[in-house]
Amino acid sequence: MRIIPAIDIINGECVRLSKGDYSQKTIYSKNVLDVAKNFEDHGIQFLHLVDLDGAKQNQIINQKTLEEISTKTNLTIDFGGGLKSEKDIKIAFESGASQITLGSLAVKNSELFLETLEKYGSEKIILGADAKNEKIAISGWLEKSEIEIFHFIKEKIKSGIQYVISTDIDKDGMLEGPSFELYQKIITENPAVKLITSGGITSTNDLVQLKSLGCEGAIIGKALYENRISLNDLKPFL
């Protein structure tokens, strides 16, 4: 199972939200590159980089930060937030993203989503399936839908998606443990899915359990910044 630290960006700073609430923002560093370099220095290979400004404004905003990290580290970066147009998707890849996460686009513009999947291939495109009460939420979680998460994932896998990042919004940033039942159900219904879990990871025991479920990757955010899990604790998993 891949270990994937998260960096969420607002105004060029490394932040974390609670339950995706922009009014509940904690700034952990004003230098995002330093945070990324510290991850790399501890043996981390992957990074989940989220443009929260972009998610809110429906266009890529922090591509310069993406470019800086991609050129000054060897981290493999998946990038998401605000990728709503062909132009922004192109900018993200040209700025150094190895993969991009598309959630809102998959809901609101299925045609462009499928064109992007065909153009770049399933190794490059991750489906963002973030949910509250098992219903998909989009636009930086500011917009709720009535789309049921299991149906959503199943339909997109039929379209050729391999990778899925799923966050239970009620768990995100709360340090109360992941939604094991949600992830178990996703994997049971879609055995071939490469599921990357996000939200709620608090301890290395959580990682052991997620690995046992068959998760392909685990995104860790607040637990690292709040020192619930140290980077040294992650070494056995790398």
C-alpha cells in the first residue's frame, strides 16, 4: 500500500481544513516546498497536492506551487482542485503532475471527463469520489449532490477508470479514524479498483487495517501535521 502525505494549499500556504470547511482552516507552514522536501528526506515517494483555492474558484490557481515541487523534488505528485477545463488539465500536467484527480468534472461534464480519460489514459487520471452520508460532494465539498457513491464509482469504472480517491467528508481532519466500512464496501463491489483512501487516519494501526482491506494507497494529512503519526513511524510502510 502506498503512503501518500497530503499538502492542501490556500494562498500558497500549507493548510488543513476540518470536514472541508474553509472557515475552519489551520495553517501549518507558509513554505509548501519545505514541507514537501521534508517528506522526501524521510523516504516518502508520493504526494497528494490539493489546490483548495482552485477548488473554490473552479480553475487552477496554484500551478506555480505544483511546478516548484515537481522541479525541486523527485516526488510523484497527484494533483487536484479546480480542474474543470481542458486548458487547466493541460496546465496541471505541464506543471509536473504525474496524475490528476477529477471529481467535479466527472459529475458536471461527463463528456470532457471521458475525453480526458481517453487522451491521457487510466494511469494518469484518478476519479475523485468524495462523499457525505454516501452522497457525492463536489467543488471543494461546497456543493452536495444526490449521487450515491457506490453507483458513481461503478459507472466510472465501466468507463475505464482504475484509480479512485475516496474521502468520507465527515471524517476528514477529525482524527477519529477512517471509514473502514465505506472502503470495504467499495472494494467488495469493485474488486479491480485501485482505491486510495483519504480522511480520518490517526494511527499506524489505521494503516495496517486499510492495507488489510486491500487499499492501493492511503493519504495522510492532519495526523502528520499534528504529530499523531511521525514520518519515522511510516518507515515500515515505505
